[in-house]
Amino acid sequence: MSKLGDLGARLHRGEVGYDFIGNRKIWYGLSILITITAIVALAVRGLNMGIEFQGGAVFTTPKSDVTVSQAQEYAEEASGHDAIVQQLGNGSLRIQVGGLDTAQSDQVRTELAKDLNVAEDKIAAELVGPSWGEQIATKAWTGLGVFMILVVIYLAIAFEWRMAVAALIALIHDLTITVGIYSLVGFEVTVGTVIGLLTILGYSLYDTVVVFDSLKEQTKDITKQTRFTYSELANRSINGTLVRSINTTVVALLPVAGLLFIGGGVLGAGMLNDISLSLFVGLAAGAYSSIFIATPLVADLKERDPAIKALKKRVLAKRAGAAAKGESYDGADDRADDNEIAVVGPRASRRGRSSEQRG
């Protein structure tokens, strides 16, 4: 077995682990800091909305000897607006200029033909109205709202309302960070960006549900034992699924990183940036929130329940009593509760079977 596989098995059995729940205030503080930075960036810098949302013209030129930077300079001089130029695979150029009407578009097309030394009829021009982008944005917001409502309802039924609330907060956290990154780096927000944002919601939720499912199983009949508190079992659930979360996240990030850094950065295929950045940041934020935000929030909410509070007092009281006697208490004396064996994990199950055999 590989070292990572051995570590995963030991984490699952509870032999080793990191105290994620105990250090939750650190993660909360870090997330709040990142979220505030994202919100400030949005308020100060705003988003670089693509032509689909602000309207304008798109010019596609034939292959020429003009570089991307030169074409951008020509387009901005001819239009008086900022221009975005992308080189396509066949060597042609795609020039986007926002805020142009039909008359202005024809004028810019004529100027570009002269500057690029190509025939004017060889330059394809397409006008994009802002109303189309508004329709796309409205539908995206509607879809997002419906998705959030369905997620809350499903999680409340499949698990409980506390998990639904925690998952919703984690999703909002992931969206805010991703949009904030777009504002900071100045990448263009296009329809592809919207698709990427909606895609990462499903992945983020998947990672969170994996941990929640483990937590639900571990805390079944939790009040019938006095070995672990709810927070301790929540911590075991995170550690038990930690290697799986890391593996799935890394595997998902590798192809997206190839699109972002190799395709968009090295090869200059700028049209890949709009969707790949949202996927890259969203996947990483989703894995982070499922471990450091969602499950600790569930533990915080659950620890306010009177039954869970009473359980915590019993666990701590028994530990204190065992410590006063100089003994090490691990719940082994609670054999009367058969349900505890299902809670405390594989080692306890084996120990329970051994005791029955000896009996």
C-alpha cells in the first residue's frame, strides 16, 4: 500500500488525525478575511464584463502579419473604446469592442481594414446588443436561485436542516471568492464564466455531501454512548474522508490548470481563461469549504442542541472522573450500549466482538 493510501486508512480508523473542528476559529477568520477582500474588490474594481453583457461589436479578421498587441492598439484608436483581441487557431484575429452601434461599427471596420492591410469585405462584423446579455444574466440568476432552494430542501430531507444551512453558507462562500478573484485579476466575465460558476456549485456540494454522509453515519444514535462528543465525531468524519477529498480535487484541478495556465497563459488562447479560471478557483474553494467551513458550522449548530449539550457534559464528566482516578477513559465501560459499537469505529467493533467471544 502506498504511503498516501496507508495514511488514508489510518485517518479513516481514527488512529491519526488533525483537529479541524478544534481550530475552526482560525478557518472562520481566514474565510472571513478572504470574503471581505473579495467584496471590497468587487465594490472598488467591479467586474470586467464581456461584450455579451455590455453590448458592442465583434470583428473577425483574416490571417495577417499584425500582432495581437498591434491589432488592439489599432482597434482602440479607431473606436475610442477598450478592445480585447484574441488570436484564433488559424491565425485570424477576433477583436471585441464594447459600446458600438451600427454606424460606429462600420467606421471601425473600415479603419481596421486599412491598418491591417486587408480587404474590408474580408472582415466579418457582428453586433451584440446588451439586452441579450441581460437575458442570459437574468436566467443565470434564476437558475442559481432555484438551485439553492432545491439544495436546501434536499439536504434538509436527506440529512437535517443544520447541514442544509451549512452547505448553503459554503456555496455562497465559494461563489463570493470566485467572483472576487475575477475582479482582482481583471479577467473578462463572459457566458463561459457563468457556465463555470454554475458548474462549480455542483462539485462543491458533492464534496460537502461526502463528508455529511460520513458524519450522519458516525453520529447515528450518538446520545446512547459517552465516548465521543458530536464535535469529535465530526472531526473524525472530516479526517476519514480527507484523502478522498484531496485526491478528487487534485484530479479535477489538473486538466483545468492545463486549460488555464498552458492553454490560456502559454499558448495565448485567451478565450479559455473565462471558464477555466472560474472552474479552477471554484474547485479549490469548494474542497476548502467542505472541510474547513461546512462541517465545522454543522458542529457549531449541533452543539447548541440540548441533547448534544447533555451528551458533551456526560463525556467530559466521565473523562474527568477517570483522570481523577488516574485511569485512561475511552468509553470501554459502556458495553451496555450496543449502539456505541457502531459509533466508535472499526477498532471498537473488533474489541466488542472479542469481548463477546470471551464471554
